Amino acid sequence: MLKLGLDIDSVVCEMIPTVLQKVNTKHRTALTKKDIIDWNMETSQFKLYNEIIDTFDDMNIMLGLPPVLGAKPALRILAEDFELIFITTRPKEYAQQTKRWVWSMLAVDGSEIHHVERDKNGIDVDILVDDNLGNVFKFAGQGKPAIVFDQPWNSEKAFLERVSIFWKDWAERPIHRAHGWLGVGGALFTIYEVAEKYCGDR
Ligand SMILES: [Mg+2]
């Protein structure tokens, strides 16, 4: 079985809107994801890093973070054909609740979750899905297929043009699986396509 590496935040876990809601209430602003245009998670007014950590620190909020739209049904299909391996840069101290979140929100086995400091290349997977362009480039640099889950903070479109595979959500277009499943999404389609094209019969 091919090993599918999945980033967690902003790929399967919709974390930023919850963080922004807190910031907006506190500062009477109306920021949305589109206002975050760079990788430092800064808007023109705020640095969000501390707010993100605060969100993880509050167990109830953290466990209640919604999945990215369409991620849950897509992952349940993918779990039949791929070994799902989550790779996150969330600090290791959040390992327990991250595992609980994966199980309760995505209904897939969260037993393989790697917490890494920065580099995701050290984890043995065949394909990586990530919203971080740096991670994607590094992974692709090993000659393996990497897929960008595009987000507004990937604003360096010059870089994006060098990436041939990216999508914006899990539910772009419906597909039919061979065994009659009505699948969900361009993302899913892309993963199967990539697996076939780049990973051959492995
Ligand atoms: Mg991410």
C-alpha cells in the first residue's frame, strides 16, 4: 500500500477561522483567511502565532476544530487504498489531543501521527499533501510527488507556477470509484491520479 503523507492544519483541520474569530472578537476586526497573505501567519495588523498556540492550549476549542470541508469523506475513501500518515509541525505536547481529534473528527485511525519540528522529509511517505509551499518543494526535491493544498498565504504565485499539482479544496468535483462509490472531490481524484502516474505499481 502506498503511504500518503498528510499535513494536518489547513489541509484536514480547519483551524484558522477559529483563531480569527477570537482575534476578531478581541479587536473588533473582520479578518478572514484571505487577509493572511504570508507564512508568518501575519495580517497587516496582527501576528497570529500566539493566538494559534492559545487555541491548541484550550482542549475544548482544540478538540472542536472542524475538519476542512470534504476532508472526512475523502479520507475515509483514501484509507481503503492508502496508508494514511499524518505529519504535523504542531508541538509534540499536543500529540494526545491531535490523535483524539483525528479519530473523532475524521473517523480514521490516528495511530500514525508524526510531530516534526520543521522538515517533513525525514518521514517515509510516497506522496505528501501540504499547504506549505516550502514543505512541498523540499519533498518534491527528493523526486517524490507532492501536492499543494492551496491557501491564501501561498501568495507567491511565481512559486505556485512551478508547481504542477495543486488544488483548493477537498470537494471540487465528484468522481466515481470503480466499486460504485460516488467519491468526493478533485483532491481525491488528484491523489489517485498522482499515485498511478508517479508511483507506478509500488
Ligand atoms: Mg498546514
